Amino acid sequence: MTSMNTKTVQAPIDVLAGFQSAGPTIPYKFRWNDRYYKIKNITLVTSKEIGNEKLFYFSATDGANAFTLSFHPHTLLWKLEDFSPEA
């Protein structure tokens, strides 16, 4: 994200996601600070290897805000990496 209002969060979140046997994991909505955010559009999916683990990053929007979510497959942990209100 490149917005000047981007805030680094790096907080664990609860995510409703779809897992496919032959395709990408797709986050649909998540809860952060007792609020639910429904993902309307995933704009970018990337991955990065850290040690023996491959982490997945999702740039997404709910129509009013932009987010970067990360997924750690070994621990099944999701994190909200950053948050940016859209203008």
C-alpha cells in the first residue's frame, strides 16, 4: 500500500477464508478490534519464504479501506499487516 494514511498493525485476526485443493486460499472477511470487514476485492496476492515457511500476503479492499493480510500456513495464523482508509 502506498497511502500516506497507512498504519502498520501486525495484529492477529480471525478470518473466514476458502481453501481449495488446487487453487489459492481466498479470504472473504475478517474481524479486527471487534469489527467485521467484508473483503470486496483482492488486488494482489504475493508470497515470501522466511526460513522453511512460505507466507502469503493479500492486498484487499472492503470498498472503504485497504488492507494487507498475511497467512502463515504452518500455524494457520492470519495477521492484519497494515490498514489504510481510502479517500
